[in-house]
Amino acid sequence: MRAFALRLMRSPEGMAGLILLILLAAMALCAPLVYPGDPMAIAGRPMLAPFSDPAFPLGTDRLGRNVVAGLMHGARASLLVGISAALMALIAGSIVGTVAGFAGGLVEDILMRIVDAFQVVPGFLLALAFVSVTGASLPVVVVAIALGAWTGPARLVRAEVLSIRERDFVAAARTMGMHPAEIAFREILPNALPPVLALASVIVASAVLIEAALSFLGLGDPNIVTWGSMIAEGRNLLRSAPYLSIAPGLGLVATVLGVYLFGEGVAEALARRRGRA
Amino acid sequence: MRRRLIGSIPVLLIVVMGTFLLMEMAPGDAVDAYLVSLGGGDAGLAAQLRQSYGLDQSAFSRLLFYLGSLARFDLGWSLAFDRPILGLIAERLPNTLWLMGTATALAFMLGSALGVVAGARPGSLTDRLLSIGSLALYATPSFWLGLVLILIFAVDLRWFPTAGIETVASGKVGMARVFDVAWHLVLPVASLGFIYLALFLRMMRSGMAEVWRLDFVLAARARGISRLRLVLRHVARNALLPLVTMLGLQAATMLGGSVVVESVFAVPGFGRLAHEAVAARDAPLLTGIIVVSAVMVIAVNLLVDIAYGFLDPRVGRGEEVS
């Protein structure tokens, strides 16, 4: 583990990503401490320009809400939705992939046709339809995003399981009389996971972007500040106060960039270990 | 190829049934939505409307009816627009196809060209700069990029229009109209396509970095082949194939991206129609849009398979024989 951390520190991309993510996480965690109370509440005079009032470092929006408070609370929503949607997609995909790869036959055929069906429908359209049917709230948005993201992990896990299930240790587990479900989930799945985890950064990044796009279109949770909804709000004042939509967008870019860089650093560190072994 | 075509039928069936079930989960039905838009109505009217739309039937028999009409290429009736869904989609689709087609072509050509530049000398300054730039671009949400482009090129510089697909009531015909539409599409195409440009650049670059390590490159070098020829004919050509596969995989994502971009630029296209269907709670329209987009994604992937056969002789011959 320590050796891995050292290898990660040697990759400049990985370190840059890690620092970005730590800063964003600190922003998200400190939000309720620095700006307790509802960030959507009116805090001061509307349309204050940035850097004009020390109480509002980045000014206020059309309704007099503090932009910095919104940005910090928005980081919470983005990170929370991104990570939980990716976790959900990885777990669901791993289970489906393991069952399909291990069971084979008709079960595999049916499961893989369902995976195909989810892959031909644009993930964003699916999320849009799901949110519009069930009503927007944070858990619904998480499920909606996971619906379009679980197929990648499912395919990858299945391919891994197909190659692992022929190995000797699986045959040994069979002769020991282990239950097939136990073999699938305790012996095979842990060995099939590493390449799937490499996919995690891409899934987190796209989940953050989809969440932002949903709330930009007004389909996010209306009771929570998100960067997407701040951009949508600021869009109405694009000519007079462009910073209102530019600032939260930079937050999004920083988040997604941090996730990608960190993911690349981890992949590099893992590859270097494999190369040495 | 025929097997793939037949194999896509059950997939499409699952899409239709899944979408239908999803829409069933919605509280209230089309008649409720219609009555709300009228400003209210009594129970008798609601029952009469339900009967005329067939909404008093069970969900299963309505699903069968829907599948039956789909087989006759009938997507049903849009409640929000009060006209057949197929005609509505056919009217909106060309704008989106232009948008997506141009964005894909631009992203693919520029992205792979820049990827060749970056991958020609892995680790050089040009390579580093292009890598960082493309990663930043790849991390940018398309709708926000669209707003920034509007701010710079439409509000400040006034080079391009801010929204729409053509100048309203301009009376332009022929080539003048084509140029007008192209003018309006520059910014939407850029904001939709730049992310994929970055993606193709990165794929091309990493693909080339891998090919450089292969033995045949060393052999080609030993034969004294010029550097340009080595880069283009031997390294880049072998790194190009995964990009073609990616083209098919990205079709679905791009269709999703067009929803947001068309909303930002007020392009009356297929994606914006999806947003309008959601806003108007028009379940039949949304179902039709999802089914049509699934058909489109399947079609693109079939085309990519055919193209792959042409580009990679190993695949092509195998297909012909079987």
C-alpha cells in the first residue's frame, strides 16, 4: 500500500488530480461550517459584482444569494451524486456481469440482451425519462445516472469472469464442494474487479457531467444548490453578469479534470507495478 | 451481418417494453396531463377521453397494441403537439443529424490529425501541451462550453448568431439558405464536437504510443523508411482502427449530448424535442423518441461494422466467407 502511494506520488498527473480532488472535497466538507444555513436563502443586495464586498467575495446573484456559498454547497452535490452513482453502477454491473459470466447459457443470453438494450438507448435520454417519470430528488438523480452507466462494468466483469472461471483455483473450489454462488462472488468476482476499477474514474466523471446537465435543464433536485442549476440561473444574465455562469462551470471542469487525472495516475502506478513484477 | 441484424430485434423489443413500463410508473396519464392543460374537467369527460385513447384498457393490451402499431411504423399521437409523432420526429431529425454528423466528422478528422501530431514524438513538448489541452477540453461540460462560446463569439465579437437554426423569416432560398443554416450551426457543432475531438486525439495518441513499441516499427526503421512515411503509413494507420470502433460507441452519448446543446442554442432538433416532451409530460412522444434513438444507435453501429470490414482486411474477408 505504501509502495503504491509512493508510485502514485511519482506521477505528476496523479498528484495534480489528487490535489484538485482534496481541495474540492475540503470545499464540500467545509461548506456547512463556513456558510451554515441554506445557500439558497437571500443573503444580501442582489447583483453585487465580485470582489466589491468582502462579505461576498464572488458577489451575489439576481436574487441576492451568496455565490461563494452556492459554489461550496454545489461541490457537495456534484461529488455526492458522482460518487454514489458510480458506486451504484459498479455494484450493479459487477453483479450482473458475474451472474452472466458464471451461469452461462440462457441466463447469460437474456442478461446480455438486456445489457445491449441499455447500451443502445442514450444514457442521458434514459436519465431524462426516469427523472421526469419519478420526480426529481437527489436519490432519483443518482439512480437515473446509474441506469445508463452500469452496462460498461457489466460487460467488463463478464469478460473477466469468463476467463477466470476456467482457472485451477475455481476447479479446486468446486471439488471442495463450495456453493456455486459462493464460488462466483467470493472466489471469482474479487479477481475480476481490478480492470473494472480502472473504469471507475470515467464513470464518476461522466456521472458528474450528467448530473450537471440534468440540473441545467431544470430536472435536478429543486431544493439543492448544484453547479448545473447555478449555470442555468446565470444564463439569463449572460450579457450583464457572465461570471454567474462561468464560475460554477469552472468548478465542474476542475472536478472532472481532477477525477480524470487521479484515475490516470492510479492506472499508471498500477501498470508500473505490473511491469516490475 | 444478417445475424447482427436479426440479433438487434430482441434488443429493440426489450427497449420498447422497458420504456413502456417506465412510462407506466408515472403518476397520472395523458388524459390527466391534457385536462390540466385545459384548466380542468369533470370525471365524465376524463372517462370519455380515456376510452377514446384506449387508456381504459389494461397495460398489457396497450403494450400489445403499441407493438402492433410500431410494426406498421406508427409511433402514435403526440398530446403536446396534437399531431402524429412520426411526422414530428421526421421534421426535427434532419437538424440533429446535420449537427451530429458535422460534429462527428470535425471531431474525427481534427482529433485524429492532432493525435498523429502528438503521437509522432511521444513525450515531446507538443505532445505534453496537446495532452493537457485535450484533457481540459474533455472535462468541459458541453452546455457550459456552449455558453462560453456564445459569450465570446456571439455577444462580444458578434461573429455568429446566439440561437436558432436560421434567420427567422429571412426569405432566403437555395445556397443562401444553406449558408445561413451553416452559419447558425457553427457554435452548436463546436460545443458538441470539441469533447469528442479531445477523445479522438487522446485515443489516437495512446494508440500510436503503443504501436511505436512493436517490432515491425523497428524493422521498418531498420529498412531506412523516412520518418514521415513511418509515422503515417505504419504507426498512425494501425492506431486508427480503435477510433472507428469508438465512433459507434459514442453515437449514443452524442445523441444524449445533443439534447443539452440544442436546448442551449434553441436548435429545433430531435434532442430539444426530448426536452420539450419531458417539460410537457408527453409520455407517448418520449417513448417514441427513445425508440427512434435506439434504432439510430443500432443503425450507426451496423454502419461502423461495415466500415470496419473495409478498413481491416482481416475482418472483411472473414465476413464474406461466413
